[in-house]
Amino acid sequence: MTKRPKYHHIISSVQKIALYETKARYFLVGSNNTQTKFRVLKINRMEPMELNVTDDKIEYGLKEIRDLLKMLNLGNRQRQGQKTNPGFNRTVSAFGIVGFVKFLEGYYIILITKRRRVAEIGHHTIYKIEDTRMVYIPNEGDRNTNPDETRYLKMFQNIDLSSNFYFSYSYDLSHTLQYNLAPLNTSSHADSCDTLDQTETALTWNLQMKTTQSATVEVAENFLASLQSSGNKHHQRIRQSKSSGPEDSYSSTGSESEVWSELRQTDEHQDSSTKDSEEGHHYGVRCKPHWKFVWNTELLEPVDIHSDWKLYITHGFIGQSNISVYGKPLYLTLIARRSQKFAGTRFLKRGSNCEGHVANEVETEQIIHDSSVSSFTLGHFTAFVQMRGSVPSHWSQDISKMVPKPPISLDMCDPFSYTAGQHFNQLLHRYGAPIICLNLVKKRETKRHESILGDEFTFAIDYLNQFLPPQHHIKHIWLDMARVNKLKEVNVMDRLSKISYGVLRKTGVFQSWPRYYWQDLPYSKQHRLTGGFITESGSILQTGVVRVNCVDCLDRTNTAQFALGKCAMAFQLYALGVLESPKLEFDTDSVRWLLVEPFIDADKQNAINLFLQVYQPNNHHTPLWDLPTDYYLHNPTAAGKIVCHRNLYTRWWDEDVAGCLPLAFDEVIKGHKNTIVEVYQALFPDERIDGFFEHYRPYEMSVLNEIYSFIMAHSI
């Protein structure tokens, strides 16, 4: 009987970086945690205005990399009188590369120098950036000075990378848990594997996360010393590892790494043939991220380097807490992803651009799983996804007048709802159907203000629904919270609670395992009233999404999303067997934790445009601060040409998307060649796909009160 192949998320083999400087070049040496595998980048410093990065795509061993560094050091030494200067003038240690950026002079490289562990999902660890360093690449002597360079540099640094920016070496933060756990469409993968470079490594994506303010901040240091030291200096490295933090203690010396490598190689020779015959072939796979939620896309664009070097940075909020229910540990995780499309400050970014990307778009994912089972593939995970975003139309507010409520104006007539159609087509791609819009703007006003947006939104949804099958219509719920709050006989939270239960019965929640037997008994009807899609394996998929908006996507939206999250939590705890029915009181530890504000927008518009490279400085362009508006930066297509780039008025969605409904098109085609970055056949066990080895790190000594799961926030 032919065994089905097994696919594993690839774990990046570049998790520690050392930057070496010579007069002519920078050398970046990347290493895995055990310092047994290395990669090298070479950056030319002699071209002041160009970026020349060379990646040989070769994986080096410890002895090879030491010989290489020794050779470079000897080759670059300079003799001055009776003294010989070292070949390396300066070195920097880091945990990853954010990207490369250029203003009016040469390029800078941005490195992550401090990180803090904030979450764990299965064997995947999520980090928050705590500090970065920008290094100017060209030689200072060849620098072409420009008076505006310093101003652009300060503006770029206004984006505080130590505030709410996250990354992972193995987990795809840009995708939902449901997508990351979705099986690959493997119709062509096993065959196409032979055509790929079998020596290339890749990144891993799995799930189980945690966050706490007390987690140790890791500082990138001592890595350089361990590389340059010889095998006879074990005592020096041991002292260095003791003096550094537990999570940054590069304690695996050369001999220790060699011992572990030999042990693992022995296991591979003994077990790989047995594993393959019993379980089928093992493949490492790395999928493409969802670019909308990757904030350093343009910063990585100038270079062609191996995927292990690339860290995809997301912006938003990630928090995790341990909720104890009668001694049973349940991890509650919140992930808020902020879109980098049409991103900006509160009043300067309203509505949508010409491509259907809306302002203030944030996707919020609520994950609850039973942490008593540590396996990612065998664990019980539940998740619920909702989103917020501005009304998808061309509108703005005049902030030149100092009034409490700046007037709302519609900037462009859109009789065929083209912009809204593009927006909802994107939602069908990512989430499937139904799309439920919870519109919280005011409905009845003495003087029309917010109702202008409500009427425009209603018209767009009614128009687009004409061409959708009835079962996949966009649902529109218009709730005037201000008016409801004035009614004595109606409570706003009760009304939102009823709406939330209605939403959950249409979309359902993601559940990674089949329902329990007692939940399918005749007297247990609560769970079967929820929506979603039941797969062949018995797991349940969330289909569709609820989209919440008010005018600012702030206070009213926060209240509604809290009610939705509270309702979803009840269904999630019921699915886990904790509750007898999907009902949850407000005054509980888990519900109170949901009140954490998921995102605070305090960035400046020009800094955002510069960081995202929406605006790229040039001596021939108007300086960013002199632009009267950034409208054309976010709307490059002239308004009169929009009609030339659209589908038929009666078919505003993509045909492939409609054929997959109610499932999400992005999940259905996962595994298609356009969704895969890298795939290779692995001999099990392989460190690049071995989550246990990556997470538990048996080559390091662990102290109980310094282990993240021990010190994370909890309700006990």
C-alpha cells in the first residue's frame, strides 16, 4: 500500500547573523541555533549608489565557515608602520534582516538586534522586535552628501520598529491558523519536487503562541566571538553563554554542536529508511505569505537572496494568556494584523483606494487551544477571524477646519460600485462566503453626516448582490448604536450579543479535530446550529467573515468586535468540551482579557509612506514633505482609466473564486505552484523540519523559571 507523503513547514536555518566589515565589502554570516549550518552574503561597498548583494546559495559547515573567516581576516589586514591592523574593522550581531532602503545617497541595511518572545503556537515561536540598527553600506569616503538625506532618515526612523512589529522563523504570521493548517493540494507537488534544488533549505510554519511582558529581551551578542574562537577555547564560550540571557545564550560550543550533529546523523542513517517506508516520503514546504500583511515587502525587493534570509515582518498586536479552567490549561491568543495597503493615520486615510484596499484595515484572529497536548498536528485548536475596515468608497473628511466632526464628502461618483466590488472580491478570495457587514454608522440624523456613508454602503451592497447567487449574498446589518443606546427597553450589548450569535451560526469557527461524540447526540443541538464547512477528516472550517465598521473604526468597532469575540469564545470553549452550551458570562478572566486594545495607530503619514516605499526619494522628484497630497501615491491609476481595467459590470468577482464558494479560494489552491516558494524532499529526521528539536532545543541547558511557558501571563 502506497503511503501518502507528509508535508512539513520549513524552519529557517538563518536565526543568528554576524556582520563583518572590510573596506571593500560587508559579509553577513547567518547561522542556525546549533551553529552547524551557515550561509554567507557578500555586499559590495565600492558602488555608492547601487546595491550589489551576492548570495552563493551554499550551505557551509562550522569548520568551513571558520576557515573562510580566517582567510578573510588575513587577506584584509593592513600594515601601518610596526603595527598590523585587524582585517575586520567593526562587527554587529543580529537576529534577522528587515530589509534594505535608499533615500538620496547610498543604501542602508536594517538589522534586528533585540527581540522578545511573545507567543508560541505548537513548536513555532513568535518574536516581537525590541530594537534595530541601520548600517550605511557604502564607504564613508565615497559618500555623496545630500542636505535632505538626514531629514529622510529621521522621517524613516519615526516608524518605531520596536513598537508592535513581529516575526517568526517558522510560522507564517500573514496567514490565519486555518490556512496554515490547511492541507496542500498535492496534485503536482511530489512530481515537481525532482525539478527543484534538493540542497535548498526553507522556513517552517506551525502553531502555538504565548506573550508576556516579563519575557526576557534577547540581545544579539557573543555570536561573533563564538564564530571567531577556535575549538580550544571552550571555557571562554561557556563563560559567555552563562553571562547572556537564557534565550540568547549561544551555549552550543563547537564540540557540543558536533556531538549533536553526529547523534542526529546516526539517527538519520538508522531511521530514515524505516520512516520513509512506514510513513511515506517527507517534504519540507514554504508557502508564499499574504503580502497585504507583510510590512517589509518593498524593503526586501532590491535583493535576490535565499528565502532563509528573508524575515517577513507584520504590524499589529500579538498577545497570549494561559486560562486555567478547573486546572485544564487553555491558551488564548489574539493576533491583530494591520494591512499595509492604503495604510495611514486616522483622518488622512479614509475610505478606499482605486484597487479596493480600505483604510484602517485590521484582521483579528482569536485562537484557543488545549495546551495539555503539545503536538501541533495532534493538538486541538480553535480559531475565529473577524476584520475591521473603512467604508469601501471614495470619501474623505476636511481636517483643515477645527471642528469636532469634520464634514464627510464623497470624492468620486461610483455608480457601478467598482471600488466596493474589488474590495469584496478580495474578501471572497481570502475568507469565502458569506461576507457579513456590521455597519455601525448613524442611520437617523437631524443633519446628514454619517448617514451619507451608510446610504452609500447600502447602495453598493444592494447593487453587487444582484449578480451573486442568493446563497452567497453579502449580508448587511446596519446598527445605529447611538440610537439603540437611547432606548430604555434595549441594551446595546444584548443587541450586539444576538447579532453575534447570528453571525457565528453562519460562519462557524475553525476546529482542527472532529466533534466529540456527545456533541452529536440528539439532545445536543447547540453545536450543529453553527455554520462552517465539515471536511472529510471531520474538522470544521470557518467560511466567510464578519466585517465591522463605523466612521473611524475605533470605539464603536471595538465594542462590536468585543461582543463578537466573546460569542466566538463561547463556541470555542464548547468545542473544546469545557462548556455544556455555547454561552459565556461577561465577568470572567477570559472575557476580560479580550478587552485589551488590539491596535493603537500613532504613526505619521509621511513616515508610513516612506517606510512602505509608497514614496521613493529621488533627486528629480518633489520632496515628500512638499507634496500637497499623497492621493496619487496610493491611487496610481488615473480616475478616468479605471474602467479599462475592470471585469464586466455584471461579474465583479473572479470566476475561480465563485467556483470555490463557500470555501476560500486561497485555501483551496494552497499547494499550487503559484503559492509555493520552496519545496524539497527531506530525510527524516531533518533539523529543517524537526519542530521538536527546534522548540525544545535539547542541546541547551534550560532553567525552569526562565522557560517561556512557565512565566507567561495566566489567570491563576
